[in-house]
Amino acid sequence: AAGTRQVISPQFQSVLLAAKDMSKFTDGLYNPFVLPDLQRVGYVQSMVAAHSQDKVDDHSDRSLVSPDKLEVGDDWARIPYGTAIDLGGCGKGYIGGLLADLADTFRGLTGFWFSLGGDVAAGGLNEVGEPWIVGIGINEREPGALVGQAKLPDSKRYAVATSSVTARKGVKAGRAWHHIIDPRTGQPSKSDIMTATICTNSPLEADVLATCAVILGKQTALKFLKSKKVSGALLQSKNGTIKSWGKPIILA
């Protein structure tokens, strides 16, 4: 129903407003309208085996538009005609924040962590009364081995999110693709970063910024991340080099 106002729930309104905020926060590097380009390059089915044959709406004939074209009213939303929306990592990070908020309401809960497919939201202390340690585990050369750790500095809420070009990928018409679309080109990112892990206080920001770091490449990613006041980052380049920055992040 692109091009027309659609009635939405208060919760969906909150998600869409978060998407708009993240688009502004990242200067447009996060764009919820990349779905048509994502399907065009080849990502048209779920990568989960049990759902690989599920019916999927095909929006590959539509176009990527500027994120400011997302309109959100009191109880309605509208996207432009000829595009399609996909919240991407914004939705996962948003849910991580909601879960952390929920955990904070439980009296007597001394610590918690939630894992959401590459993202971890954590707070409080672990079973021995110390801040959580989150392993960073994407290592193509040694599957299952850690490339680093995020040692959370205290009992405050933190999020650790990893974005990667190594998992959701494929080949279409002889051309390799992965699922991280650079909205500036409409094509899979060609940067030299294979994985980016971000540690910050917000699950939403951590998830979105990890993808932005992959898009930007190592020459500009750290400067960008520091400007967004992240706590730490670990960048793994396609040539195998690993660089970490920030007090919470250490190499394995």
C-alpha cells in the first residue's frame, strides 16, 4: 500500500520514529528503504533453512528513496509510492532496548543479558558479581574462535552488536552479493571491513552503527564512530587484520 496512509499501532509508530531518528543520527547511512535494492541483488529468500521456501513479496522493481520520505503521524504512516520498507538492524536493536527496559522493572534481578542474533543487550552483574564479558566470535579463518571480547566496565546497561558480510550472502547471475547495502550506491558495500562490532549504551545505536561501520570502511569508520561517542569498536578487515578501539574492547 505504498503511497497511501496506513493506520498503525502505537508500538509500530515508536519503531518507525526510531528508524527516522537513526537515519538522522547516521546522516542517512541507515536507510529503511533499501529493500528493493536488497532483493534486486539477490537476497529474496530467508537464510533460515526452515523458512527458505516461504513466500516473499517481491519489491525488486521498486526504488530506494531518501529516509526523510518516511511519514509518521499520530496513528498513521506513509511511504512513497514505488518503494518498500525494511527496518533491518533497527528493528532488532529496538527490541533489545525494550527487553532491557523490561528487565529493569524486575525487583531483585541483579543482572541480565539478551542475545538477538549477533546483538547482546546486558546490564547489572554476572553470577559472581562482576560486569559481563561478551565474546566476539566471527572469525572465518578459525570458525568458533574468538577474535576479541567486550569487557563491560560496570553494571550500567550496555549493548554489543556485530554486523558482518560473511553470513547473508550469495551469487546471482555470476555476481557475488551480501546483505549490507550501501544506500549511497544501492549496491552491496564494497568497503574493506568484513565485520564490525560496536559497544555502546544503546542496543538500537549499537546495531545501526555496526552496519554503518561496515559500509564506511576502515579509513573513515573509527572517526565516524568516535563522533557518535561509542564506547568501543572492533573492526575486522577482509585482509585478516583486526583493529580494536575503546576501553571495553580487547583482542582475544
